[in-house]
Amino acid sequence: ASKLTEIVFEGSAITVGLNAFAKNEVLTTVTTGKMSTIGASAFNSCLKLSEINLSGCRSIGNWAFDNCQSLRSIVIPYSVSSLGEKGCFNGCPLLKDVEINSSSLINADYTGAEKSLINRFGAFVENAVINNASIIGKAAFSNAPSLTSVTIGSKATTIYSSTFEGSTKLKNVTFAGKYVFELNDISIKDWSETDNVGTCFPYVENLTLPDGTHLGKYAFFMHENLKTVNGDIVAFNNYCFAGCTNLESVSLVGGNNSTVGAYAFMGCSKLTNVTLNEGIWGIEKDAFMLTGLKEIALPASCEFLENWPFAGCTLTKVIVR
């Protein structure tokens, strides 16, 4: 029986061939070398393989790590430019966490591909971190049966309506970054009632935005599932959350004489928790019309309220600081 528990490839331009280490019963750790290529089924059914360092690897073939039943997480480095279309991590039931740092993989169009990018990691992935890519490709994370949480890195500027299409369990989306993140640069430049950033994430319930986010007109208009928005938003234009009937709480912080746009939260009937932080200059007409607000505190920076900003609410208390 094999006693090989660890493999380290230190050279460059190494190719690990078909079935090279498949069905090794004791192998636990693999570290690839610079510019390594991992061939089809190279580590298939290595049941105890739990640690894989792919630094420098550039290509991973079909079924390379299939049925590695001890593998819990994987990081795909920037160097990897190719993943087998039939999947590389099929049948890994403990593989829940994936971090993808390869822009060439993330940017690609997966429309019509045998498997989307995320499904090349198998059917059990729950959490995905997406880094280094300005474009998250069409259908890249579509139809992922177990995907519940996604963190999107600070370089992302384009997401398509098909990017996460069919990933019905995706409830939590976090946009990372410490800069002013212009969400109106995401996906569709000229948003409308039917085409907006919300259509890219139709099932999301909990949204986390970096502090300083600017939200464009109609950003999440009529989003049926959104419940909470975390992160201090500095700009919120007309209709940005209007008709989000399940939205419960949001925090708003102003900057450069920011106002809460007209009809911004109109019809958010379950919205009961709104934090208006210092910097909010004003609230435009019907901004909180027909919401569930019963109490609200206006910051000292708030200088004006336009026509009926709280029309149709059952407000019982307003605090003016």
C-alpha cells in the first residue's frame, strides 16, 4: 500500500499526467509548482486529500480532484487560466468554500457551457469569494444548487443578469471594498424599472455594501426578497428601493449634501428601522411614502423635507436633533 502522504512540486513547467496519483489512499497534501498543469483525474478519489496549494498552477483538467471527500475549501490563484469544462471537483461533499482569484476564469462567458464556473467545483459549494475581476462573466455562477453566500471583490464593475441566474439559494451578497463604490456602474448603465442591479441578484435577502456606496436610480426597484441592507450609503437616488415589500432595515449616511431621493423607499411596507446619520441634507418628496415607519430621528444636518415625505405612514414619533 502507498505511504505517500504529501507531494510538493518545486520545479516549473511540470505536468501531472492522467490518473498520476488517483486513488492514493493516504495522500493528504498537494502543493503545486510554478506553471504546473494538472491533468485529467490526476488526483481523482484521493479520499484523505484535505490540503491543496495551487500557487503557480495554470491549468486543471477534467475530474482532477473528483471524489476527494476530505477537501473542505479551495483557493484558485490568479495564475490558473483553465478549469476542465466537465468539472474538477465533482463528488467532494465537504467542499463548501471556494475563493477564485483568477480574472481570466471569472471574466469568461459561460453561456451554453457544459458547466458554469461555480459548478466546476461540484454541487456542494455554499460560499464563494470572487476577487481580481472587473467583469463577472455571463452565467459564471448560474444554477449553483447550494450557493448561499457570495463576496464580490472591489474591482468588479460589470455583472450580468445571467451571472447568478438560477442560483435560487443565494441569499447573502457582500460587496467588499473601502472606496466609493458606484453601484450604478454594475451591469446596466441606464437602469429602469425592469433592468437594474437587483435583477442580477433576484433571490438575495441580505445585502452588505461598503461604506460610501452610491446607489443609482431604480437600483433595487421592486426587489421582492430583499430584507436588510448593511453598510452606510451616501447617495440614494429616486426609486432606489421603491416597492421592496420585504425590506425591513437600512442605514443611510449623507455626504456632499446628500438627500434621500424622491420615492426612494415608497411602498416598503415592512420597513420599520431606518437610521438617518449625520450628513443627510434633506428628504425629497414621498421618500418614505407607505412604509412601516412608526418612529424616525432626523439628524441635525437635515435642512428640508419636501412634499409629504412620510405620506401614508403610521408615524407616532419624530425626533429632530
